[in-house]
Amino acid sequence: MANIIHFQPKNEIAAQKNLENFIEHCRNNLTLYEDQGGWQNNNWQHKQKNRYIAMTFSKYREKSNPANFDPLNEPYLSFAKAYIRYNQSIKAVSSVTNKMVALRMLHDALSEVHGVTNVLQTDGLVIGELEALIKKRVTNKDRRNKVGYQVEILLNFIRDKRFVPALQSWKNPWPKVAAKAERTDKESRKWQDTRCPSMHQMLALADCFANTETVEDKYWSSVITLLMFAPGRAGELAELTVDCLHRGENGALGVRWYGEKGFGFTVKWVPKVLEETVIEAYKRLIGIGKQAREAAKFSYDNPDIFMRHNRCCTSNDFGENTPLNAYQFAHAMSFSDDTISRMESKTINFSNASAWQTVGAHESKWVQSLLANGEPTYRDLAGFVASEYQNSDWPNLTSIKRPIWESLVLIRDREFHKEFKVREFSWRLPSVNELNAQLAVRDKLKNPPETLFQRMGFKDEDGSDIRLTSHQIRVWLSTNAERGGMDAWQLARWAGRARINDNRHYDLRTKDEREQQVRSIVEFNERPTALEAIKLNLPVSYKDLGVNRIGIADVTEYGMCVHDYAMSPCTKGGECMTCKEHVCIKGMPKTLERIISLEEKVESQFNKAIEDDADGEFGADRWVSHLGWKLAHIRTQRERLESEDTPEGAILWIPPEHDPSPVKRALEQKDFDIKVSSQDLVEESTVAMLLGIENA
């Protein structure tokens, strides 16, 4: 992208001159969209990932038509182009729809009030007309809030850039509407009922993956599987690389993931029960995309050479600059067998017009462009491949600086096409629309392609076709995470959301489920126990654990910690299982499993220390003593948690005598017979200070 030169208005010159300088700056110094006709074109397109966002500088119409429209009047048209180019050059956004609506609203308000469309005429009367137009044209409250927000930005821009320095300030008067998932009106509740997939539909997806036979079904079911182990956006799949699988220190399987919308890089951990499924999906995609990755790498390593593949019919010594006849061209470009057969039946001279007409019958535009300078050569085909498949980010993926041939989901052009042969020399990334076409029938098409469900023979519970979107999979996972009690921060991290508040858009639990959660919190006649508080994602206080001190306990890997970090940092260095300030709670999720895992690791170290001690290794006896002490405490806590005699919710401490503090040890060394409470750290520190004893 070209260097961005920010426009700086000058206070001492007239507003008219400031506006002229701004438009001139954006027209002459900024180059965004220059490849699309630049300033002379009234219809720009911004590429975002694998799709294009249209920006049409047209007047307001109830039904827009990018192919047939009336452009905005001058001089407002030039200002609108400058405004869009300037803002998109500084920070390109994926959706400019509401920004364009705001520009059209101001255009029409100026025309209605002053009869001219000059932004310099913006005043209080125009702002009043703006509000009236928004109320009339935008009936949806959520959309009205968003349009109002863009109008506020536009008016501030006009004032701050000193086109109209005295323009009154204006705040968006339409409040932000509650998330649709949280509303209780009839329309929203109907939307909620259809938005979250049913268990039957999700199990159908799983069955598709398990029972696939064709390469096409294996590919799409594998892609969908990568959206099912954790909430992900379909657009993020393109950034998955061939080395995305990752094993954590604890052996857990994760997938290196790049989250959109400002989240960035993360590792999405795979549930144990889905590990084999994710690994199988990964292997399938590696195999299916192998040839596409090879084609992309070849094009990068050999920029002016066409990749000769199995369907090429020329000899090995055929020159790069030697003209190809129609027959050779058809094979090189992976034309269908039917096209080649028709050509063979009509002519023997494959260089004549009849042969080339047969070749270009269905794809005449790009064939004619290649024939503009005579019969094409392999070098010409290499240029065609580069123009067709190398985008502005070449050779990298759009969001991460990794070459496109390392993409896990890369495929060749026409990989699964029913009529045309796959282009052996090509590569491309699937679009979100293609993925959604595998999940629901495209009703707008005359002959829509079959969905994954239709090819596999799966129907919905009522016998109709299953209809889903890739986004609904994300909604289903988020909703069921809410049902399972996942805390908000963890859910946002799991789903790749930069803001915790965005969780609410994906929480489609029923009204009854929400009421039950509230009831479970408020129906306690007294404060819930520590275990009940944990299960309800409520904070656990010191008093809940029997410690007479104000504060909230910290969650650890094995339980809860009651150390007062305001007094001193932790001196244990993570040795929670031998610390008197740490508590295990029976029934706390995953606690027992983690303690069992820890016991196995420490026992392995302990046995190794015993062997080293027997061999006379220096210092091994110290490790035998230390690890034995540690293992005894871990094993005791594990046995207490497993015991049927230990009630659910029991709070299990390490005896204070097993973990004397440095102060107490120092006092005992000086023969002081002083009883110091294991929990009363304030008094203990005071005693040490009075006796002049430093912590050992």
C-alpha cells in the first residue's frame, strides 16, 4: 500500500480553500482504487479477504442497482470520493455501507435546504433535515443507531478539517439497541429460535464427516470440522497453515489460529474427545490441497514459466516462447475432454480459426485476450496464471505474513466442478459464500448446486432440507458454552473475541434457561457454599473457605488460594499442594484430574531420585527427601478427594504444622515457645518485627 500523507487543514485560510486542498490532496496524492479507474470512476470496490465490498457514489434509491445509478451531484461528489478514499487509506474497514448512507443523507439534506450540494453550506437547518431523512428512510432502530453514528463522524470531520469551522456539534440521538440475542420482542424471539442450530443438525454435520466418500465431501466436511471444536469465523480458516497443529506442555492438542476483528494470534485447544477427529480433518486437507500448494510454490519460484502438468501434450523440449496451437493450448489450460473431442472431430489443422473458435466457445473473453498478439506461448500462459491467481498480497496470506502455499485449506481452481476439469496449474482459497453453499441451498439460483447434506442424504427432523450457515456453528458452540457455565473471559478467549461484551450476541439460550440461571443464584436463603459459588461463576470469599479475613480467594490449578498478596508476594513459587494457604474443594471441576496428573509426574521424579541416591549421586538424598514430602501431600489430598467419606464441597487444607512459616521456624530455632496462627499473618509479622528476627 502507498504511504499515507495525512491532510492538515490550515486555520488561517478560507474554508473554500481548505476544501479544495483536501479534495486535491486525495485525488492526486492518494492512490487507493486507482487500479479501478480512480477518480473518474463512480463505483469503487474494496477487497477484503476473498470478497469485494462495493462503494457506489449514487443518489438515494429505495432499491439500489450498482449497474444503473445516478451519481451524486458535484461538487459534493468530489468531496464524497475524497472522504472515502482518505478514510479507507488510513484504515480500511470491511463495511462502508453506513458510511455511504450517511454521505447520501447529507447530500440530499443539502439539496433540500439550499438547493445546492455543497458541503460548505452545512448548517443547523441541514442537520435538522438530516435527522428527518434518517427517521423517514431508516426504520430499523439498530440500523438507525449505526447510521446516526456515521453521520456524527461525518459532521465532526467537516468541522475538524475546517470546511465549516463554526458548525454546531451534533450527537447521535438514537441509542444503541440491545443485542438481538437479548431482546424479548416477538420478531427477535423468532430469530433466536431459528438462529441456534438444533442438536439434530449438528449431529448431521458429524455424520457427514464420518461417512464421506468423495474428495469434495471430505474437503468440505473437514473444513466444517475445524469450526466445530471451538467457535471460529469462516473467514479465519484461510489463515490456518500446514503447521497449525500444536501440542502443549501437558500434551493437549491445540490449533494455532489467527482471530479476525483485532483478536490476533492464539491457540484454540481441542477437547480430548475431538482430538482424533481434528487430526483426521487436518490430514485430509493436507492431502487434498497438496497439488494446489505445489502449483503456488512453483509460480513463486518460476515467475515467467508455466507449470507443465500431466495434461500438457507437448514434448519436454517444447520452448517457452514457441506458439501453441489450439489443441496444445486446450490441454495446457485443462479444458474439458468434451471440448477437445469437438475440436478433434471438426479439424485437423489446430492452428486455424475453427479450432480456436471451438476452444473459446465457453470462455471467449480471456481466450481472446491471450490471442490478441497471435497464438499464445507457455510464457504467455505463465503471465495469465500470475494475473489470475496472484493477488495484491502475493505471495502472502492476507492477514499473516506466511506464503499462500502454506495455507491448510488451499485448493485448485475448479477443484470440485461438475462440468470443467480442474486447473492443474492453479491455486485459490475458498470463500465464505462457497462454504455456506455447502450448508444451505441457494434459492436465488435457478439450478443451485447440492449441499453437503443433500449429497449425503441427510434431512432435518421435519423432513425438509437442512439449512445452516457457518456463523450458526459459532453461535451453537457459544450458546452451549453458556449453558455449561463457562465464564465470560474464558468464552471470549475461546471464541476469539477481542471484547467480552460481544458474548451477548451469541447467547441464544431460551428464556426458561436464563430464568433458571437467575433463579439458581437468587433462591439461596443464605450465601452459597464455596463449591456452589464456583459452579455459578461467583467469586469465592475468604470467609466462604473459613478464613476470617475480608477478600476474594484466587483460583489455582488445584483449588483456591487465600494468601494475602497485599501483605507479601507468594513465597512458594507455585508449590500449592504443600502450602497451608491453599485449599482443595471436592467437586471443583477438573481439580481431581489435575492432581492425579501432578501425582504421576512427581512420583516419576521421586523414583528417579531414589535410583540416583542408590547409585551414590551427590545431592540425590536431598531430592528424595523433598520429593517424598511433596508426593505424600499430593497423594493424601488425592485420596481424600476420592474417598466416599469426604462429602461433596468439603474444604481440604494442609495442616499448618506441615507448613511452618519462615517466622515460626526462626522463633523455634531461638527456643521461643510461641503459638502463631497459621492464618493470622498480621500478628505473626508483628511478632517478628518486635523480636528483631529476619525471615529465614
